[in-house]
Amino acid sequence: MSLTLYSYFRSSAAYRVRIALNLKGLPYEVIPVHLVKDGGQQHQAAFQAINPAELVPALGTGQQVLNQSLAIIEYLEELQPKPALLPGNALERAQIRALALDIACDIHPLNNLRVLQYLSGTLQVSDDAKATWYHHWIQQGFDALEQRLSQSPSCGQFCFGDSPTLADCCLIPQLTNARRFNGEVSRWPTLTRIEANAMQLSAFQQAAPQQQVDAE
């Protein structure tokens, strides 16, 4: 099967999928879609035909195009079950999904590029106010994750046990994003410990923004 990933090097959602593809050992071709150049290449007709939502990532499977990073990763989980990103019993898998959704649905959307662009462009919010918005939602979300994981008996080298899961695929890109906007990540020692463990693995290293063909 030929997999094609429409990606942007800084996109946290695309970063999640790159990690999952690498962990699964699945070969894929990257087609960069620059979210800033040319007014945002995601808005051009050619990409809109691929994903009408005008968002990355999108994954071409050779049969059709999938969107939404978590749906893509669950597709990869079924396509290539090992190593498992959703291991354990039904309750354990639900816990992994819940933490991934904490990040992908509650933290990330509020500091997504299009939200920040709307704040500064349409609403004319100052840079300082935009930074306050960003750091408020990151801090609130990560404080909750830190509390949950620091108290969880299931937390090991990674969010759940000693192997990376869907939760880690979401956590590491969000920490990278926080650092990019000068977030004080040292306040979350459990999260940064997990990040340090993850970044020892080539799957995470090769998925990092600075390693992408479109990195600036």
C-alpha cells in the first residue's frame, strides 16, 4: 500500500501522524502544504479538493483520503496492529484515548494556527493579548495532564506504561508547540520526563519539525 501524508512541518496534528507512521514502520511520502506561504496553501483549490476542511494532515491511502489525525492514527493501528498504540483491555484503551482527546480536542484547537490568525487578524487582538490567550489554555490543559499522569499508577516511561501509545503521539507535539511560544514547560516535570524518554526513539526524532523536508 502506498501512503501519502499531506503535512506541514509545524503542524502538531501532522506531527502526531508522522510519529505514528514511524512507530508502525510504515513507509510514506510527504507532500508539504505550507500553512502560511501564498496566503496558506491549504486554502488553494488543489488542496481543498483533497480536504475540503482545508486542514492538515490528510492521508492518501491509494483508495481515498482520510482526514483528522486521531482517525488516521486509529486507521494505522488497524492496518498495522504492532506495535500497538492502543494496547491493553477496553478500559485501558479508553484511558489512552481520553488523554489523547484531552490534548487533541481541548488544548490544541484553542491555540491552532487558524485560531491565532483569527485573533490577530479579524479581531485585531494585540500580540501580548494573543500570547496571554495561548498561555492560559496551555497552562490549564497541561496542569490537568500533569496532575493526572503524576498520580497514575499506569504511567511509566511513557504516558501509559513503558511503550509509546496514542497519548504520547499527541503529547510530544503539543510540548514542542508550547516551547515554540515560550511556554515554561519545566512546571510539568512528569510531562517533560515522558518527552525526554520519547525523544530517545528514532520514530520521534525523525518526526520532529526540524527534520521535515519543508522545515524552515
